[in-house]
Amino acid sequence: MDLFCFDDSYRKNGCKMLAGIDEAGRGPWAGPVVAACVVLPPGLTIYGLDDSKKLSPVQREKIFKIINEVSLSVGVEVIDESVIDSLNILKATHLAMKGALDKIKVHFDLILVDGSPVPRLGVMQESIVKGDQKSACIAAASVVAKVTRDMIMRDLAVKYPEYYFDKHKGYGTKLHYEALKKYGPCPVHRKSFHPVRDVIGRLDV
């Protein structure tokens, strides 16, 4: 089913205004987790919109601009590595999603969430497995979250050039691991994540 037809199936059942929510950055060893919430106008089609993981960086940037131009409302929340370490990544992700939702400025009838239900959102929600591949508003949120986080990681690459955050975005690549072993963790590394935790342990010996 087409992403927009999927969303329209909810509208036909009375949920006229939909919000989609998704996150980027649960798995990396460094940097924040970012959540986005997007409310698209009913009847709108954004050509080329898809799950952010299926789009090239150039495609994501282009669609990111369109989403911000045509959406009724976009909310973004960034939760940094210190909060991730203090809460754990799941709770930090839920906090990011709640923060993104709280920034939505228009009424909606239902929020579609990628993956599992989010506790304490305070609104009616429906969780959809692989929702970023099925729902237009979730796919839009996935693009906004991914592009926003990538921009943050490019900025961090300027501040901490030895880690090449612009290339791997904090994920666990060989390049990242070699830099981590050589230089140890920097302030934006997630100290509770393996192998960052292991490197810290070796440095403390």
C-alpha cells in the first residue's frame, strides 16, 4: 500500500488529522537521540517520500526541506548523551518522542508511532511495526529526525575532528572504533554503551 493511502485509511475511519512520530540515533555510540513529530495536511502527496533509511543523503535533504515547508506542524526534540547515560536509551527515546509531540501546534486526532507504544504520551496512539515504511506521516518524521541528527553530528565532527563523526554519525564502524581506541571517549560519547564503556575501563586500569 502507498504511504499516503495508508494514512488515508485512518482518515476514512474518522481520524482526519494524523501526527507521525519517529526517532533517529538509538544505536550509535556517540551523540544524541533525536525524535520528530510531523502533521501533514490531508490530501497532500510528497513525491519521493520514504523511510529515511531508504533515501540517499541528497534525497533526504531535499524532502526534509519540503516537509518543513508544507507540514501543518513539525516538532523536534534532541536528548543528549548525558541523559541517555543517566536514564538508558529506551527511556531517553521516549522522552525525546514526548518532547517532539509537545511542540506540535495544531490539533490532531491520532498519533501514529513507529515501532512499539510509547508510555505516557497522553494522547491516543497507534504503534505500527516498520511504520516508517508504511505511513507517510511516520516516514516524514523519520526524515526530519535523521536529517536533524546528521546535521548535529556534522557539527560535532568540527569540534572533535579526530573521531570523523561526519562520516559514521556516531555509529559503530571500524573507523569509529579505531579512533575510540586511539583517543579514548570524548564528551559526546555514550559512556554506558559498549564498547565505550570497555574503553573507559581499560583507561582506568
